[in-house]
Amino acid sequence: MFDFAGRTALVTGAGSGIGAAVARILDASGAARLILVDCDGHAMRGPDLSCEFVPLTGDVADPSFWSGPFAEAAAAHGPIHHAVLNAGVSSGGPIAELDFAEWRRVLSTNLDGTFLSLQATLGAIRDGGAIVLTASISGAKAEPGTAAYGASKAGVMQLARVAAKEAAPRGVRVNAIAPGGVDTPIWDDTPFFRDLVAEHGGDRRAAMDALARMATPLGRYASADEIAQQIAFLLSDAAATITGAVLVSDGGYSL
């Protein structure tokens, strides 16, 4: 469906979920090389890919990772044509009870990490390239208990818009995607979802389906592969005039 033949792409948070799904679709669409970043080194060992891939283990919120291992990989394997800046963590808790250390943990990875990865990518990407940042509908719709996560993703959306204006003279497009519920392992770190799983006798699938029915007019959440398809569209030549956009993919949750 998409043609990324001969191109090199960076994917952060590539060890699982949306990032892993993006790596698979880029590989299936002819990418020549993938630079895959994740903080979990074990998850980066031997993904099922046919193209050349360069696994990098590191913290996206660590400036030394971008000036060190990533810069070395980009110099050796560039130029980079595409980037999907997807690494993130989840969080939950009301503002009045939220520990500042937890706030900083989430903002560090989700916003500082996205800023640093975007900064490094803009220095390494070729003119005419395309970048997608993974935001969330939580950055646009307020819900109790989502202060840290929602604020971080709202920042990601604005970061994408500003970067789009700054990069436009080079023909580099920058967009964001704002998923609603997606069935990925990130849910397993959320206290309310763990409670919901317990209410369903430990059946994770039943808990996810129940949550989707409650939360979305369509009555379903997206799979990681579906979101990856949408990201691939934003990266592709079919989206050649789309920049500074936030693609909402939430099953109608925000209506």
C-alpha cells in the first residue's frame, strides 16, 4: 500500500506496541534500513524484520543518548528519510494526590524525550523528509486522573505544529497522531485498568472490550497495527501536502 523503498527511518519506542507495529509496516513497505530505539534492550533483540535494522538501547530523555549512540548511528547509516517519535510512558492519578516525582517522570519521557528526539532528528533528516510524533487524545480532552499524561501529550501536539513551521522551508513535514484507546501494553501500567482487569476475573481482553464499549461511539479500540497504518500514511508521499496536522484516531471518543 505504501512505498518506502530505499529509505531509512527512525522509530523510537520500537520495542512494543505502536512502535513495533510501525517498524513492521515500514519493513513490509520496502524500507531499506530502520534505526530502532527503545529503553528495553531485551525487546530490541531480533525483531521479525527482513530489512537491515540498527537497534539502539537508550533513554530518549537523556541528551547524551542523542549526541552519542544516535548521532553515531545516523552518521554511519544516514541520511534519515522518516522518523516516528513514539516513545512514551503512562500515568494516572488526581492532581491533588500526584507526587511531583511522578509528574516529572512522565513529562521527562513524553515531552522532554520527544523534544530531544525531534531536535536530533531535525539535524539528521534529509530535506523533503517526514516526521510523525505520537501524541494522544488525552492532550485535547480532559479527564480526571490524566494531568501528567494529558499535559505531556498536549505539549507534543504543539511541538509538532511549531516544528512543522520551522522545518517547512526544507520541505520536511512534521505531523502528530492523537490516538484514543489502543490495545497496547501501556495500559498494563495504569492503576484503573489493572482494577478493571481484576473486576473481569483477570481477563485482560474482556476488560479492554468493556472499556472500549464504555468510552467510544464505535465501541472498539484500535489495534497497534491500525495506528501504524495511519502513521505510515502521514509519512508517505500520499500525504505530501499535510504538515502541522494532528490526526485524531479515537473511535469518536472526543465527540
